[in-house]
Amino acid sequence: MVPRVSAALSSKADGEARLSVAEAELAGYTSRMFPVSDVIPSRTTPFVTIGLIALNALTFFVELLLDEHELQQFVEAFGLVPASFSWTAALTSQFLHAGWVHVIGNMLYLWIFGDNVEDRLGHARYLLFYLFCGAVAALGQTLTHPASTVPMIGASGAVAGVMGAYFVFYPHSRVLTAVFLVFFLDLVEIPAIYFLGVWLLMQLFNGVGSIGAETAAGAVAFWAHVVGFAAGGAFGSLQRLVEHKHHRWEH
């Protein structure tokens, strides 16, 4: 979390600077590995994925231009506060981020996995799917901390939904991953089902550990990740079932 953002956000209840970054610093990252690309080329231009990345980048640029007081008002206006949940905020909060690592991490994952999911679903349906997963993820996190007054921001719930759909659509794909081994850097292809599966288990274990804990500044909303991934996976499974039935009807 960027200190400038943290200092700018305060609770109306006690005036302390605090921020719940719904997916701060992207929990899927580890200190030893991060994804670079997948191995499946997209058959179409991912206009929606590119547009989402551009919109997130533009919003973050606007945040950088604000002073602390303006940034506080901006996050309070468009972030999601679980104690006063609204579907509008569940959508707008998806486009706010707390720092460079937060926004770059989310957009990297979206770029790697989003183009193929967009290719599979089509542009319009993919956009609705993305926003739906983000909103459902926010609701899932809200249900685990319903009394929290700490704003949640970030795209990771929606991105997790994209990852869940990719997990179902392309289980045999591989993810080109940069792996840091002490003083060496290596690029290896890891099966997507393993890469995404381990990512999900990390979120689940940390989410269980966060139950009952007080939401604090910079806290990661692990349940938003888990619920978003589950929503994307469920949608992807339904889509595959429909495609299978359609294929049978054609034959």
C-alpha cells in the first residue's frame, strides 16, 4: 500500500487514516514467482480487456493528481464500505487502486488471462461477466466483515473471476512464469491448473485465517478473491455445459 494513499483515507468514526484495499498488493504475488504470459494466443482483439486496463490506469492517474483531502473524498465516494454496502459502490470500487504494485499487479493478471476469456465469451458478455464477478466478490467480502467501515477498493475480485473462468476453459494451458531462485531468474512454463489452483488455495487459507479478525488498513480481502474465483469458475462451467449441448445438437 502506498503511504500517500493510506494517509489520505480516514474513518468517519474515529478519524484515523486507514484503508482496506480489497486486494492490496495482489495477494496472488509471491516473493519468488509471478506470471509473464500464457501460451494460448487470442483469436480476436481483446477490446474490452484493453479498455478495462486503460480505464483502471486512467482512474489511477486521476488519484495521483489528487491531494490527500481530495483523495479521501474520492475513495469515500467511489469505494465500497461493507457497513453501507451498495451495488453502485461494488461496481465503482473495482476501478480504484491503492498503489503502483496494486494496479500493475491486477492489470498484469487481467492482461494474461482476460484476452482468452473474452475470446471465449465474446466482447459484450465478457464485460458483463467481469463486472458481475467483481460485484459478487465485493458482496462475498462484505458478508465476512459486514460491520466494517473501512473502504474496499481494487479490481482483484473481478480479475479473480476471470482467472476462475480461465481455470475451467483452459485447464491444459500453461503459464510462462518468472521464478526467482536466490540469485537467478528463470522462466518456466507451469500448468495453468496448477498455477491458478495454488493461487486459489493461498486465498482460501488466508481467508479462513482472517475470519474474526478486525479489518485494518492495508488488509487484503481474501474472501473477495475466493468468491470472485468461484463465481468465474461457476459461470465458466455453465458456459462449457451450454457449449457441449450446442455441439451435440449440431451433430
